[in-house]
Amino acid sequence: MSTASEHNPRLAIALMITATVFIATSTLMAKLASDPRFGTPLHPLQISHGRYIFAFALISTVFVAMRGRISRPNLKLHTLRSALGWGGVTLMFTAIAFIPLADATAISFLNPVFAMVLAIPLLGEKVGRIRWSAAAIAFLGALILLRPSPQSFEFGALFALGAALLLGAEVIVIKRISALEGPLQILLINNAIGVVLSTLAVVVVWQPPTLAQWGILAGVGFAMATAQTFFINAVKRADASLVAPFSFFTLIFAAAFDAAIFAKWPDAVTLLGAAIILSGVGLLAWRQDQIKQA
């Protein structure tokens, strides 16, 4: 819940929609990094490395400019959160090299569903029939997007599914950290640890990027850091249950990028699967809002 002086639902919604533009942009740039038109396609590990390097550069600059101070960070939770986030981002970047942005983005919306399921054993939360029904609906949509037939199975969708699982687990850890530390400190430490993890992982696959690829990697990092900033400020100014559904705009922008840049228009399967996933997640968000108001 935001404080009275910060509460501004309209601004929060605008900030969230702006965040989705940058989230979709970061995935677009990651897809371009594996496009042979700009040089030898970069490995997903190298793309996620670039994402953390440039995001950390931007966030650390802001941190210094604002004269921020690090106060009693929980390094165990930060390391766990960063490992989950790095793994999720890397799998997502792998997925978009094989399947359309719109499909990968739609599957990523299973993130809150996995977070709900994991909250049961890890946070001791109770889940009723409505929320289980919402999870089942969202999973049905994901199965449709997987296209489970020998002729059309999308192997890349499994990477997106794995990304959603890891990022859902990351949400659980973020809930714990956010109760202890400020958002800018969380972003700084998360990206600093991400730099270390991604640097260790990229050693075996690193290749010299072309000038265009360096620009693309910078775009991935800056877009993601900007998206995180807008997202945090959106949640700060209104209840999460209000602004969370507007994250669905990411799918709209991802589909638009697919059509404009890669000439890939959503087919009937994509539209159906995405609609079912969004219905399930929307029901989950509505139920969460009902619980808060009770």
C-alpha cells in the first residue's frame, strides 16, 4: 500500500504502461542480438551478461548521483534473488531466439502463477479455489502456446516456461527483501551480483561483439534498468493489485515489434493462448484485490 502523499493511481498506471514499453524493448533488443544481420549471433549467456553490465552502469551512476548509501543488505537473499533472476532472464533470451516475441512474452505471464504456487510452501500462504482455478486457466493457455503436436511443437516455448518458473520464484525472494531494504539499494545490489554471475558464466561462450551488437547489448541493459525504475515507481504510487494488470501491455508492444520488425503477425494459436493466459492472470489479480479489501 502506498502512502497518502505518494498515492496517485493515474500516474501509477501511466508509469506501469511506460515500463511495459521498455520491457518489450529489452526483449526485442535481445532478439536482435541473435540476429545474423548484425554479426555472428550472440549466445544467450552473452546477451544476459550485456544486460547486467549496462544496467549496472546506469543504476550505479544514479545511485552515486543521488548519494545513496548501502545499509545492512541481506546478501544471502540478494544472491538467491540474483541467481534466479539471471537464470530466468537467460532462459527468456534463449526462448526469443526460437519463438516469436509475442509467444515468449505471453508464456512469461505465468510468472505470477508460479509465484502463487511457490508462496504456499515458502511463505505459508493459503490458496483458495478461485486462485487455483486462475492458475489452471493460465496453464491451459501456456499448453496451447506450446503447440504440443509432433508437427508443431515449439521447443523454444519450454525455455520461456522455465524462465517464468525462475522469475516466479524470484518474486517470492523480492517480497522478503523489499520488506527490509529500499528499492534503489535492491536494484544496485541485484545488478552488481548479476554482473558477477553472468561474467563467470559467459567466459566459455564469449565472442567479440560487432559495433552494432555492442549498441544492442547497451539497449538491452538500459531498457531493462529503465523498466525496473518505472515499475518500482508505479507500485510505489498505487496498490500492486491495481497496476499489475497493466503489465499485460507488454504483450501488445511485443506483438507490435514482431509485426513491424520481423513481419511476424500473431496467428490464431498465439491469440488464443495469450488470451487464456491473460484471463487466468487477470482473475488472479482480481482475487488478490478482493482479499486485500476483505
